[in-house]
Amino acid sequence: MTPPPGPPPLPELHWLEQLIERGHPHLQAREMRRIHVPGGPSFPVHAITLGNPDPALPAVGYFGGVHGLERIGAEVVIAFLQNIVTRLAWDTGLHRLLEQVRLVFMPIVNPGGMWAATRANPRGVDLMRNAPIDARERVPYLLGGQRLSAGLPWYRGRLGDPLEAESQALCELVQAELLGRPFSIALDCHSGFGISDRLWFPFAHTREPMPHLAEVQVLKTLFDQSHSHHPYIIEPQSAQYLAHGDLWDHLYLQACENTGRTFLPLTLEMGSWLWVKKNPRQLFSRKGIFNPQIGHRQQRVLRRHLALLDFLARAASSHERWRPPSDDRAQHHAQALAQWFPT
């Protein structure tokens, strides 16, 4: 059947699938799920992997498009994948890096929501409120996750229902490619919170510090030293708000069941209110406040975060050189408590 004329129904997906084709045979791609929009098209949820598959080696996962309104998160991940695919043709340093690390991509977790320009998936469920984990302390009304109605934002889904198909795809990929390794990092790219760019680490369901606080503190120090003028506020998500159903808390707690492995899930929250401040007209755009609307500003955002995504790949590949040894962890943990959890 000849495809209809005009632009593709989801340009980001078209961009991603072109990269998958260009990256062959270095990339391995598989369709984790097929998402059907009621009365509309269906879309694949793609997983892309490259690098050394040896499970004894570290890995980094890059995720985007969990919330359909936040297209820029998917675009940042796809832009980094494009950077990788382009360099594969000539960059011997990149090939050496890929011998030491596994890279995993799921750039568009929620294609149905992205097509419909909604935060939730086509069933009205907010995927970042969908995991079977409840906050231990009080959460903000609605914002922290609710089971009242799919017609209201931040809907968790019905109690007892299985994970949404998109959430299942993300969890299966993380479990298969990241959690079984001695060391792994995940970066999930979002937008919409405040003016500043933030890097969040667990927890979202409690204000208690995460067990791997020492590793996060050393990783932050490395990033501060390597990129001394970076724009990020690095903090636990609980410093801003608590929420039910966070997928990364859910997966991190699974990883903690094996004390010999380290999994560090991070969330990039790009401060989209800065784009609104510079361009108030985007309040009335179909793409909303969560994505830069002016072309040069979008290109700047796509460039802005490449250094972070590349840093995580290099930090993971050389984790044995910087991870705190057991006799130093207590000191780094105490420093992190003083920085992020002052009494």
C-alpha cells in the first residue's frame, strides 16, 4: 500500500527509524510493543542497543518520550543517537568505548501520547505514576498520582491492573539490559519543571536517602570537575515533591535486591518555563509549554545536553576507576547527606 502524502504522523518516530536504518549493522533494534491508538494509527515502541553485549560489562540506558507532551525529551535522546550513528563511520575512539560498554536506547516510550499531544498514554494513564509502588509520605494532591479518573491528570491506572504496555516495555528493557550488570546508569529525559535544568536521582516515593548515595555524590563531583560550567541542579527528586508509582523507584528497588550490583537511575528535567519566558506565544501553541518552539532555541537545547549523555557513557565504561571503595563509602555518604539531606 502506498503511504499517504504529507508529513509522517509522528516525525520523531520517522527520524528514529531512519537512524536505525543508517546504523545497521552496528545497531540492534527490536519492537518491544505495538501501541494502538483508539480510532487512530498504531505505533511501535523501539529498543535500540549497541556496544559490547557481555553482561559482565557496564551499560547506560537513555529514555525519552515517557510523557507525550514532552517531545523535546525524545528529541534529545534521538539527537544523541544520531551523534553516535554519525561517528561510527570514522571515530575509532568511539569504537574503543563501545568495546567497554553497552548503550541502550528507548527514545519514544509513549508514542501514542506523543501523537495525541497528551501527557498520558492512549488509555489515559501517566506512565510515571504507573508502577506498583506507593509513597511512604504525603504526596501533593493529584500531582503525586491519583486513581480517581483517567479524565484527570496524573492518573495511575486502576488498582491491581498490570503495568501499561509502555511501562512493561521500559521495565523489560531495563531488566534485560541494565539490572543484570555489575554497574549501570539510566537517564530519562523530561521537560516541564521550573526554569532550571535539573538532574534528579531517587527517591520519588520517600524522603529517605537512597542506598547508593555515595556513588551519586562521587559521580556528581566528577561531572562538576569535568564540566565546571554545566547548567544542572543535581538533587534527589524528593527535594521537590513526592509521588506514587514512579517507574525508576520501582526498578531501582529491584536492583537493590542484589547487593553486588549498582544501578543509578537519573531523570533530566529540562526547565521549560525558561522557554515560555523568552517566547510567551508558545503558551498558545499545540506543542504547549514543554517544548522550545523557535527553531534556533530547539537546536540549542539538542546541543546543550550532548555533553551530559556522553559523560554518562564514559563514566559507566570506567566506573571501576571512580566508584568509592567500601572503606570510603561512609565518608562520601556523609558528605552527600550534608549536601542533600541537611537536618
